[in-house]
Amino acid sequence: MNALYIETVEAFPDTTITLTNGHKYVALESREEVHAQISQFYKDIHILANPHIRGEDHEE
């Protein structure tokens, strides 16, 4: 699943992923694990390379 197309990740208690096209998928992983994987994917492709996007106030 391409994380760029994920619109929401919710727990109902099952983790449900909704894509931008409206399709819904139930994941075995917890909501927190899905968020961690999405965040890691963004870091891997350098979407979160800008510290201001990551929410950091000061660049190192």
C-alpha cells in the first residue's frame, strides 16, 4: 500500500486505513504501528527532510 494515498488511519478497535479514493482496508497492526511505518516511509523518501515540516523549530 502506498502511504502517499492514505487519508486516515483509525481504530474501531480494528485498525482501518482509508485511502484518498475511499477504499478502506483493515490492518493487523495497531494504529500506532501504522503511523510509525508511514512516518518511516516519509523519512526514507525525504518528504520529512525539512525540519519545519517535521515540527522542529530549529535546524541543526
